[in-house]
Amino acid sequence: MKRFERWFGAVALAAAAVALLVSSGRDGDWLAGIVFAALLLAAAWVVSPLFGGRQEPWASIKDKNDAGVVVIFWRPGCVYCLRLKASLGRSGRRARWVNIWRDPDGAAFVREHNDGNETVPTVLLGGEVLTNPEPGIVSRALAER
């Protein structure tokens, strides 16, 4: 069931794109249908579990014991994670990103620090764990490192 929940948003958006394309084709307005279907498919990609850039396994990060590292636990489709990533801009590349949908150890860490919930973004700054912190806090931490 959990796998289905992860894909639900992406599948729903992709289905909406197909339905919109078919409907627009019947009306003879292919151009608008293609444009809006492409936008819906792009949104489906962003909320899918496959979305994301470079990932590091939590096990390899925690074994390094680097107190100065900023670790951001996130998952695809999370608007708060997208907001944080967009706010950090290029400085976000200095952080270590752990996708909790791809990393069971990372998901366990997040649950451990959020009363059993997979609340993201959860950020590890040195030894402090912050849940959904203001982007400025993370940005300043990255600037110091």
C-alpha cells in the first residue's frame, strides 16, 4: 500500500494529462492540449519517487562523522522540500541530500526524530535536528561551512 501512496500523485497527474490531451484532440485544439499535458507531465515527474538529483545513502554520511556537514532529508512531491531547495539555490549543493523514499535508513532517522512521522524536510545541522526549518537558517549554516 505504501508504494501506491508514493506514486498516487504522479499517476493522477499523468492520467489528467492524457485525459486533457484526448479532450483537446476531440475539440481540435491540439496545441493547447499538448502544452497543458506537458505541464501536467512535468508536475507528475516532480512529485514522482524518481525525481531528485544526486543522492547519498544516510549510512555512508553518518559513518563519516563530519560534524560540519548539513544533511537534508527530503522526499519527492513535498512542497516544503521544494521550497527549501529553491530557496537555497546553488548553496544547496553543499548540503548532503537524503531521499527518504529511496533510503530506508534515512526514513528511520526521520521517524526517530519526528514522533514516528516521516515529516520532511528534516535537517541535521551539526548535532541539531530541525524539522521544516526556515530556509534562512539552513542557508546561513551552509555559508558557515
